[in-house]
Amino acid sequence: MKKFLLTASAAALALAASAGYAAARDQIQIVGSSTVFPFTTAVAEKLGQSGKIKTPVVESTGTGGGMKLFCQGVGENTADFTNASRAIKDSELKTCKANGVTPVEIKVGFDGIVLANSKAGTVVDLTKEQIFKALAKNVAVDGKVVPNPYKNWSDVDASLPATKIEVLGPPPTSGTRDAFVELVMDAACQEEVKAANEKGCGEIREDGAFVEAGENDNLIVQKLEANPNAFGVFGFSFLDQNADKLQGHKVDGVEPTFENIASGDYGVSRSLFVYAKKEHVGVIPGMQEFIAEYTSEAAWGPDGYLADKGLIPLPDAERAKWAEDAKALKGMGS
Amino acid sequence: MTDAISSFGAVGRPVSIHTDDAAKARLKGRYRTETWFKWLGAAAVALAGLFLVLLLSTIVTQAIPALRQNYVTLPIDLSAAKVDPAKLDEVNYDAIAQEALTAKFPNVTSRQDKRLLRGLISTGTGVFLRKDIAADPGMLGGTVDYAVPLDDFADLYLKGLLADVGSDEAISTSVTPSQTSGDIDLTFGDDAMLALARGHGATEGENGMLTLTSGASSLLVAFNGGTVKLTALSPAANGTVIAKGTVIEALDSTAPAASGQAFLRVIETPEASRKISDKVIVWLDMLKSAGLIESRFNSIFFFTGASREPELAGVWGAVVGSFLTMIVTLAIAFPIGVSAAIYLEEFAPRNRLTTMIEVNINNLAAVPSIVFGLLGLAVFLNFFGMPRSAPVVGGMVLALMTLPIIIIASRASLRAVPPSIREAALGIGASKVQTVFHHVLPLAMPGIMTGTILGMAHALGETAPLLMIGMVAFIVDIPGGFTDPATILPVQIFMWADFPEAGFQQKTSAAILILLVFLVIMNAIAVILRRRFERRW
């Protein structure tokens, strides 16, 4: 028994000692947005399969969390890439610069935000104004700003079905929610509401008509299947993967299809980014290979494997430009 | 009984207190409550059992499809013209496998159809092929029959999870095609087809014309070695029916198929409501009827690392990660926990300080696990600069979490050793340390081990503390050491549950089953240890 205890303690000590010593990293580390996660992981896996480098480790921390880790500084203990479902903010860029980090921006594609319901439900054609009226916390009625009084879709507009307004969507911590607020709620904000309260446009009602369904989009899909009257808000890739169960609704008369989002006709789409740490190129092996793989036609082109995963490709000219800038490692603010 | 009571009677109580009617009623009431309680208890157990069965049966039924994977056997050309043995790493194995597949369908010519066809086999095919050739160079030099894993949708379809597919039924009338490929007309000998189409969601138009849109069930007619998908039907002269259709697989000839020679297959789920098109279904059925498809034990799932493709995703990386993490946890928590318990129980003086430590240990056992994760992030990662996503950090965080549990369990089992053992040892001249290590600790060990294993099982199922230290990451390579990036089983389950691809649903359940098996094994070891070594006093 004594022997066993001694061995065990020795093992523990040895472990503790070895932990302090970190070997030079030979594997890329990527953090950031959960929206870009499926695409970056696909690229990482492809690159790993090719045998050129060790498969990069991709962690889903959210855009904000990823930026924090990414801009922390230069060195083996910091991330090499970060995924972002929005462009880097000025404040984040400032932090990066202060810590000696030069980000290289790569716009990798678009993501459409769709409003969908179960195939058993009815298809509706919504305008952004109608969505705003249905979901805003405060709306203008007869020139006065009041708490949202609409209960049914038909209250918002007589042409819509007389079913209860019930929308399942992402929580405020989500990048999808930020984009939805920016692209729909802010864009279609009523003048009166804007004037009454600066925060008013982005505020979503909390009286039960909008249900925060958490970050797990699979859960939303299941709930929509169970309730044909409910609508869900999520990224296009979930609609694409669940096309057998869900149907997307037109917004401002445009259907949320791959082609419409790619051409920019569909109004509710955002750009997705990947940021590389210029200082790590040449230090951490594989940085350039990863950038080259991500920006290759086989990956992000219209027929690439990322399109199968639901990423909407950039227009040809824009792709060429971003690929060139990325390969030249054009750093931001330098 | 009565005698005893009457003796009480002597001190002035009425003798009849336990025998009168009121007493009998009370007794009856007591029995009634007892029966009630028994039944309520049984009902509670039954309810708990029911939920357990419900949970387990849902998981097991969902997991079963993931235990098998469908493969298609293709003749792969590995002759020197295709594969240069000197440059094995530069060969495009995917292209070779896809060529073998398209060769099976010479009629598929359009670019889009070819792409659809190539999508039937897994994108990992090239990787498997390269690995197998490296392991067995004897494969080179000729054409070998090689089993290629199918893509997730093809696999799910063959498992019956994507669409309601009927079986082939003979058509009891003649069928005459106008052409062998393209959009053709079919003439049916009687009008039975009309009623059938109406029953499967065809839309009625002018002149009794029925249109089968993508929202209706698919009607596939197979004859003359090909398959035609019906798009519209209209009644014609002499009670016959003329149907328009699209040829999916070309017919051999335009000869009329006699009654019973043509077969109808109805796919109930409309094409628009499923992720697999009629074409792909026909191709898969052709491969299946040619005997090229076989369902095998899914070794990919058990012995590979994570992947973004459901058919390539495996749990082995997570299992190894769990194992490494648990080793670190055990190596840290067990010696420290047991030493602390021995000191506190056997050597420490009883004073205010030790009482406070005791209370704090008990409280620590109840601290939410995410707090330990935050501590790990602040101390191990940010202050000591240890690697993210590494089992060594995960193990240390889990060890902190398990420590109080081990200390409490160890102290309880040390306390359970009778004082006479200690006194006897001291009595024959053993020192305090000898008493503890030679006599008390061996007797307490089964209890300590049980407590430790239960604590470890608890740690194995933890996800929350690992979120903070980067173990929620997509890691393909199997971790080779304590500082390699790794993930663990519960985290793998958490990630798979969030992936949009339908194929991951079964994988999630299967991974849950594996985790449950691990937990059952750990608990079983705890029970066996206790049974074998426990001494009763």
C-alpha cells in the first residue's frame, strides 16, 4: 500500500512538473464564432487529411470571446486564427495593436439569417417592417410609441394568417441575434420609435411572443416540428441541412435560397470572417497552408466543399481579391 | 401481551386502552398508513424505473443505426498507370474511387448528375484507401474490389431513416414506353394508375390530367432494365392511360413490358420533403440489387477521431482524451485526498482551525463545477501559461473538483475502522504512523477506493468546467500525450448534439451509450472492490 501511494504521488509530481514545460507548438489553434465553426472545422479536417500539416484545433468560443483570446498577444499560448461572424470592432483592433498583434482579415463568405417554420405550417411573405412590428418591444401606433400590442400575425397586417405570433430565436449573447437586430430590426425601425428611445430599435419583446431558445439550433428545429404555428430564426445552414422538415419564408419578396443570398438579393445576410495572426506566420507551422486551403476554389468556391456545409460564397471578383490579400498577408492598420 | 399491559394497569391506567374499539380503530389506521406508504413507495420506484426505461430505450433505439455503416464494393483500379508505387502520397485516391463508381453508371452523363453520383461515397474514401495501401502494398498493381464507406445521406437512406420507401409491386397491366431516355410517354393498359396517383397527392387539372409535383409522393416504374419517374397522367382512349415521365436510368428497349413485368415503387415522402432525390434512391437501389452494398460493423465510429462528416466521425479521440484526463485526475486527487483525510482523521488536533478546514471541505464538495473551470482558466491557463485544450489542465481542474469528495469518503471509511484495531497496534508497540499505515489504512482502503471511483465517475461525466479551459474544441488527431489537445466524451456528445447534419443524431446517442457503459463499468468496479475487501465488524 505504501509503495502504491509513493508511486502515485511520484506520478502526480512528475505530471505537475511536465505541465510547466510546454513544447513548441506544431499545431494551429483557432478560436471564435460558432457560426463560422462548421466551415473552419471542415477546412481544418481537409487540410489534416491531406497530410500536409497536423489537423488544426478549432474551438468555438463566440466571436467576442475569440477576439479577446486572439488579441491577447503574440506567443505560443495565444490563438493563431479567430473566426468572426462580424467584422473586427475598432476597440478590438486597438487592443490587438496594443498587444503587438497584426490581424490579417479574410472575408470567407456570407451567411443568411432565415425565418422558417415547419413544412406543416403556412408559407408567408414578410416584409422587414412586418417583422419589426411583430417582434419589437415598443412600436408606434397612430404616432404614439406603445408597448407592442400585437398578438396575432393578422394584427400586424391583415394579409397575414390569424395565428399567434410565436418566434423562436437566439439569445442576446449570440452573434446571430446581433445580426438579426442590425439587419432587420434596425433597418425597419419606425421613425417614432427611433426618436423616442435610442435603444428602442434593437429591443425585442419579452412578453412571450419571442422565445429565446438558446444557442442550440437543433433544439429550435425540433420545437418548430412540434409546433407548426411557430417560426424560428437561425442561420441558413440549418435550413439547408433540415430542408426536409423546414421551409424558409420570403423577406421583402425574396426567398432565402443559396442563389439569392449569394447574389445579395436576400436582404438578411451578413459576412463571415477569419482573422489570421501575422506575427505567427513562419513561427507556427502551417499558417500559410491553412490560409491557402481556406481561400482555394475547392474550399470556398461555388462548387467547393464549404458550400455543401451551407457557406454562401462571395462573388467571383471579391473572392479573388480576398484570396490575393490573404496570401500576401496584408495586415490591418499597418 | 395482555399480561404485560395488565401489569401497567396496576399503575392506574385503564386496562382496556389497547383492546377497546377505539384502539382497534387506531391499530387499523396504523396498518392502513403502512400499506399506503408501501404502495406509494412502490409507485415511486415504478415511476423512476419507467423514466429510466424510457430514457434508455430512446437512447438505445436512436443509437442502434450508428453501430453499423453501409459500404459499397467497387473495383478500384490500382494499376501502375493510376498509382505510381514510388509516389504514393501524390495520388488522387478520391478521383480513382469516384471513377470506379461512375463506371458503374455509364448512362449518367450530365455534369450535375455526375456530381450527385460522386456524392454517394464518403469524402474520406481517399484517406482510407491511402491508409490501406500503405498497410498492404500488395493491393497495388491491379484492380481490387474495395469496400468504400457511403456518404451519410446514402447511409441514412439505406437504414430507412430518410424516407418512407415502399416495396416493388408488379403492375398488372402492360407498359409501353415511347423512348428509352429523356422525357418519355408511357402507355398503361388500364386506368388503375389514375386512382393510385390520386391517392398519392397528385393535383387534378383540366381534362382529368393528374400532375405529380415535388410535393406529391414519387411514383417510380421499373421495367426493361431501367426506371422512369412519372410526372403526369391523363386518361386516353380505350380506358388506357398515357403518362409522362422522366427516365432516371435508361431503358434497354422500347419493347412493351407485359403485365407483371413492370414494377411500381412508391416513395411516400415527397421529394421536396427529403434530403435525398429520386435519382439517388434509384442508384442506391441498383447498387443494392447488384449485391454491392453491405452493412458492416461501424469500426469508423469506434476507432477514429472526430470529423465534420457524420460518416467519418468517431469517438476514439474523445475516449483517449477522457482516459488521459482521468489518469491526471486520479494521480493528483487520490494521493492528496487520501493523505489529507489520514492527517485530518488520525493526526490533526481537534481545534478551531481543523474544524474550519473540515467545514470548508464539505462546502467545496457542493460548489458548482463551472466555478472550478473558471479557477482553472484564471490560474492554470492565464497565470501558469499551461496549454489550452490539454488533458493535463482538464485533469487538474477535475482533480480539484473531486478532491473534497475523496477526502470526505476517505475520512468516513477511516472513521469506520474500530478503535480497538488502533489500540491493539499501539498496545504492542507500533508507532502512530505504523498503526495507521499497517493496520487502519488497509482496512479502510475498500471504502476509500469506492469513494474515489464514484468521485472519478462523477468527474468523467463533467462538461461545464472543461468549457472554460478549451476542451470544447474540434480535434481530429488522437491525443498522444497529456499536453496534446484533446476532448472528452461528454464534451464530444455536447458538440455533436449541436451539429446540423442529421447523421450526427445517431452518433450522439451512440456516444451517450459508450459514456454510460464506462460509468457502469466504473461503478461495477466500485461494487466489486467493496464486496471483496470489505470487513464487517
